[in-house]
Amino acid sequence: MSTSLPDPSCPGCAARDQQLADLQQQVQQMQQQLSAFQERIARAENTFSNSSKPPSSDIVKPPKPAPKKGKKRRRGGQLGHTKYERTFQLADADVIHAHPLDRCPSCASPHLFHFAGAEQTHYQYELVEKPILLHAHQSHLYSCADCAQLHKVSQALAPIYQPLVEVLPDQKQLNIDETSHKNQGNLLWTWVFAAPAFTVFHIADTRSSQVLKDLLTTECEAVLGHDCFSAYRAYMDKAPVTVQFCLAHLIRELRFLSESTQPHIAAYGQRLLDQLKRLFRLIHRRDQLTPDTFQRRLEKIRDAFLQKARRTQAGGAAATLAKRFRAYGRDYFTLITCPNIEPTNNVAERALRFCVIDRRITQGTRGQKGQQWCERFSTIRQTCRQQGISRCRFIQQAVHAYFQGETAPSLLPT
């Protein structure tokens, strides 16, 4: 039985071939659209277990109402609204607490001029047997005849905070992370630098590598633990640092790939997840093995992981991740040559948790002074916790030393 070849001169054959070509093109376009829709659906199904989203983001919340068009509402009371406030008089207070000064907080001079009638009074309700007791706290306003400066208690923390910032480039090991911070609605970033003996918080208007250059300089030789964010990769090219990328972040990325609807991407993610499970099983058995055996098995798992990670026929997110492994794959296994570094960045993430809770409650700051307070207080709070020091007692000592003109207590490691 013989088959006839298409006749180019036949109008029917030409129309059929054109129709087949058009259909093939439509199929390709539909396949591309299907892949795009599948990727969008997968990203919409992100949870805290397969991405960097916080657990609270998985709670079902109603959508936010669309912003109203027109001029942005100003902060505080609105024009035409009835003002509501609770007013007190000093005579209404059951107890009056006066907080006078006997000497200048800066130079300890006793020559103070008291501005009578300029007191700031803060009223505080307290539940007692009465059952309500109203306290009136008056902070007096003073001017020093010798240095002519007005003082705030929060300034007492500055001499403790700044020395910790200055010794950051000299540390041998640092874990770094960042989270958003709002200042009058503007987006800023809270950076945390966690050393073994202290922690520093810094608020910046950028999330770029310039923050790392400013605080750590380009001469820093520390071992850094952080995620694979682009700012850290840019800093790696400028400074002689050693890096351990966070394996917890990597696990969430691979778990996301393993749940893909595309078989090649899902298989790629699952293969690498299996290798990381082997790695952590080995780390948990570290005490049962000799150092040489443990080192040899770590290197074997690393080599097998990178061999599978750097090659894939899958596209999309799998191809992007394989490209990253070709460039930075060994930086996920620095723990092999630097045993003291943690495989994850949990140290920095736990330190940031207090800042995240504070941001949710206070909605951020309203100026430079508020940012400085957040930096200093968070630094002292976390460092006191690391060093086993009472935070309240330490801050009390710092304020007392400041107002007495004495040397501030130090949190620098000895």
C-alpha cells in the first residue's frame, strides 16, 4: 500500500497545512498560558510552611476596603468631627507625684533655673480599693545655667548603644536579618545584627547592601549567617566575608517546588528535599560519630546535593534555583568548614520577633527620635537577655548614671 505525498500545487493540501500550523501555534500559546496560570495558582497557595510568609498570614481575613479617592486623610481629629477628650485638673488627683531635679543631668551643675508653670502633667488611673485612684505625674522643665541644654531620659541609652555598633566589624560571627518598619506611613527597614554576646538593631531607609557597607565596612572578615536576599549577595562581592545561607529558607523554597502541578518541577524539588533530610539526620547524629567520619559524610551529602541541584530539565522556578546553586551552592554548606555556625538563621529571626510584635501594636514611629528609641531599647533589651542581665535594673543604672554625670554602664563583651 503506497501513501501519497502532499501536492504543493493542490489548494486543498495547502489549506490543510496552514490550518494545522495555526492549530499547533494555538496549542503552544495555550500551553504557555496554562503554565502561567498554574504558577499563579501555586503562588496563591503559599503558606508559612513552604515560603517565608509568617504563620499569621494564613488566617483567613476579609479583604481590605479599597482606598477612597481624593485627598489623603490627615492624622488625628478630622475637620467637622466632634472633639472627644478626657480632661483633668490637678485638683482632681488623689495623689500628686512631683519629679524635680537637683542638678543638671549633663554636667551635674546645681545651678538650675526652674520654669514655674511649665510642668507637663500625665494622669494615670489605678484600680485600688477606693476603687479608683488618680495619680498626677509632673515632670518639671529645667534649663542649666552652665551648659544651657534641656535633657530627655532616652538620651541615657545612647552611650551604651553606639559602642556596640562600632565593634560590629570586628566580630567573628554575625547573624543578620531585616524586617519592615513604618515611620509616619513611610516604609523603612529594621536590621538586626546578632553576635554571640550582643545584638544590635538599626533602622535604615533602604534594604540594599549599602547598610551592610556602612555598618560592617568592606573590611569585615566575619562568618555571616543570613538568607539569600540580593543585598547579602552584593555585599559578598565587596567584603572578604564567609557566608552560610539559611537552610530553613531553602527547605521552604524546595517544599514549594515539590508541591508544583508540573511533574518535572515537583520531582526536582522532592529530590533536593530528600537530600536535605539526609543532611539533618546526620547533624542530629553528630555526637555518635567521630569528627573525621562526621566531616566525611557531610562532604559526601554536599557533593550529592549540588550534583542534583545544579542540573535540571525543568523550567520556571526550578531553573532559577538551579542557576543560584551553580553560583552560590557551596555557601549553603559553610557549616562543614565552620562548625560553630548554625545551619539556619533562627538566631536573627527570633531577635526580630519583638520588633514585629511592637510594629503591629504601635504601627511604627513618627520621627527620628522614635527611631532612635526603638534602636537603642531593642538593642539593650536583647543584649541583656543574652548576657543574663536584668533589663529593668540595667536601664535604671544607665539613667541614674546619665543624670549624675557618671560613666554609663557597658554591654561590650569582655
